[in-house]
Amino acid sequence: MKTDFLKKLGLKKVNNGTSTGLKSTNSKVLFKSFSPVDGSYIGSASVTTKKEYDKTVKTAQKAFEKWRLMPAPARGEIVRQYGNELRTHKESLGKLVSYEMGKSLQEGYGEVQEMIDICDFAVGLSRQLYGLSMHSERPMHRMYEQWHPLGIVGIISAFNFPVAVWSWNAMIAMVCGDVCIWKPSEKTPLSAIACQNILQKVLKANNVPEGVSCIINGDATAGQYLTEDKRIPLVSATGSTRMGKAVAATVGARLGKSLLELGGNNAIIVTPKADMKLVLTGGVFGAVGTAGQRCTSTRRMIIHESIYDTVKKKLATAYKQIKIGNPLDPKMHMGPLIDRDAVENYLSALIKIREQGGNFLVSGGSIKNKKGGCYVKPAIAEVTPDMDIVQTETFAPILYLMKYKTLDQAIKIQNNVPQGLSSAIMTDSLKEAELFLSVAGSDCGIANVNIGTSGAEIGGAFGGEKETGGGRESGSDSWKAYMRRQTNTLNYSKTVPLAQGIKFDL
């Protein structure tokens, strides 16, 4: 396995994982990154100690004092340059993401492209951080609102999108005038350090304080540093619902702000008026893309009883064509799961499906003769909506099939899970599409028509409801989460008229 891309990204066998990523560390504790592709050791990252963390926060605080005073378009220029650097390093960084995480090479490149896209979005946003003006009830007064940066934004990201989700937060936060401390997943530390190395070069070239972007490494303990720290006004966390509840409780206890993007249990409703080509393309990619390790992966397919047998036969045929193997090979559709624990969770879910009465259309299972030991086959199971296993999210390529009679019933089935991230309907009927998108339709943060549940454009706000956490990242007006709102009243008269006609003469 050639790993020339590691050198191009400035990575060594042992990489600093604290502060800005440029300074050496005295930490003796290291954790190793192994590729799920072939089990090979890629490199190590140092674990951030509490002392190093405190130093990092002070560095970020000092940087914020200068960064917030730069005009927003000037901050946007820094982000623009970073986007250009990502274009230069797209191939190398995309390969690293694919090799360290296990997603297909095309998806690795796609993730870096998302970073480039959010940089472009943020550059435009830097000139559009609009407030509002309101009419005052008092004469010769002007009332308006404006937005100010919060300070330090803590970002906790997950292994499945080791770089893109950080950029969704960091690039928006940076143009808003915030500085960031990033705690990446301990399963994909090198991808994060590579992004940090690239960004630090841009900051240094522009004489911008290096503390504008900092990184800390470690397990849940490093994440707790951020969630418990009163100096961190906002913590954005992506991961499991269990993790999100812990973050929300800890940050909420100190009256801080949290932005949560958590689990999904996403469904596609297939009506008799669906285009079958769209169903197969959107459904199969949604279920097996990233080996089912997306929060937007398609977990459930709710199919009208009149076409149920037809759809399931076509799905079974399509699954026979899925190529599983080294994700750096462009011919492969699906790579490995992230690690052996993920494989065990997947196999455990298959057992539970059988125990609860599910019937396998495609049996799935592990592939033991593959290097790395993390490769599995995708599974399709026929189930009923009330089964316990269907109510939970298994981060693996398992697709559940179930029947419905009426569209109202299908929507109820779709909504009747604790999660509320992404959803889709496949139909050529305008009435069916509009019902699905109406207030009586999908209860998810994302609702699509004739595309699958996975994938999202950076121009729209990304996130979901219920146990998905309610947070919104990336596009639209998600930038407001990274700023504090201030209402201003300016009196240009020679008196102080009080509201509601109150008299108070001196």
C-alpha cells in the first residue's frame, strides 16, 4: 500500500496533537491510528493533557482578541485562501480520509470537496452577516439588532466524516469572528492533523494568530475538557445520541450553548408512482455508502404493498453487484467498517433481527478473508415497524424493508422512531410529494423528494429533530448559532422618553 499522500500532508509517524498543531509537545501518551482498510499502522498522535489543554485555551483566547476586530470580509479572505489550499491538497487529503476512515475513494474526495464548498459559502457569508432595523415607538430613536462573535467554539467531530463536519462548523465560525478548538475522533486523528497543518500555513502566511484554530486529541476525556469549560461558550458536537445527551447535560449545567447533530434512523417511502431507477439508485447508495456509517444512511425502506415484491427483488439483484474491498480502488463501492467493535455491533444486530422475527432477503455477515478484519457484507431484512431493533440506529449497512397500505400510514411509520434527521419519498405524484413535505408529513430536519436520504448540499441547514439533537450546521442562517444577538436603541433627541408613556421628571 503506497502512502505517499502522508508526506504531502506533512504527517509523520508520530504527530503532535495539541495546541495549534505546530509546536512540539511534552506529552508521553500516544494513541495509534490503524487503517481499517488493511490493518496497517498509519501513525500516532499525542494525547492532550489537561495542562496542555489549558495552554491551548489561553492561546485561543488571546487570538480571539485580535481576530474579532478584523472586518468580516478580511476573515473571509483567510477562509478563501484555505479553500484554495484544499483544492491543491484534495487528492492527498481525500486518500488519507479514505485510508484512515475506510470510505470509498470517491467519497474521500467528495468529503474534501465539501470542505472546499463550505469555504466558498463562508467567503460570501462574510459580507452578509445581516442584522435588522425596527421602528421604535419613541420619537427620534433608532432601534436595530446586530450580531457579535461568541468567542471560542469547541468542535467535537465523529469518525465517519473526519474532516468535512469540522469545516462546516469552523469555516462559518471563523468568518463570524470566533476562534475554534477542535477535538476530532480518536479513530481518525491524522486526517484532522493534516487539515490543521494546511490551515496553519495559511494563518502564518497572513500573520494571523495561530490560536484562531487549535486542535486537541484524545478520547472522551478531551471532549469533557471542552464541555465542562466555562470559557467555551458554544460546543458543537456530532456523534451518537448517547454522547449528545451527555454533552447537552454538561454544557447546559453551566448555561452554555450546545449545537448537536446526532443519530439518524432515516427512511425512504416508496409509492406505486415511484420511478424505480431512482428508488434503486437512491436506496442502494443510501444504505451501503460509507458502509452504512453515515448519520443520513438509509436504514428503512417503507414500500407500498402493491409493489413490495417487485422492489425487494430488484434490491436483491442490485446488492449482488456491490463490490466490496479496498476503498482506494475506484472500482469498489463499499469499504470496511471503522474497527472491530463496529463489526461486532453489526453482527450483534443481525442476531437481534433474527431473534425478533425478521426475515433476511440478503443475509449479510462478516468477510473474514479480507485484510484488516473490518469488512462486512450489506444486509437486507424484512421486518415490521414495531420491532425494537428497527427503532434503534445500527451504524452499519443494514436496510429494513416494511410494507404500508396508505400514504398516511407510511408517514406515521416513518415518523414513529426517536430520531428525526433525514427522510425521503419516491413518487411522481405532486400530491404525494406535497403531503410528505407538509406539516402533516415528515417530522425530520431534512425531507427529500426523489433523492435518497444521504448527502446534503452545504447551502442548506443540516440537522434534525427529536433525538437527532435539533442543531443546524452549514448553510442557510446556521451562522446565527455561532454569534450572539444584540438589540441596540439609539436616541438622537434631547429628551429621554420612556416606554409606555411613563413620566419620570428630574
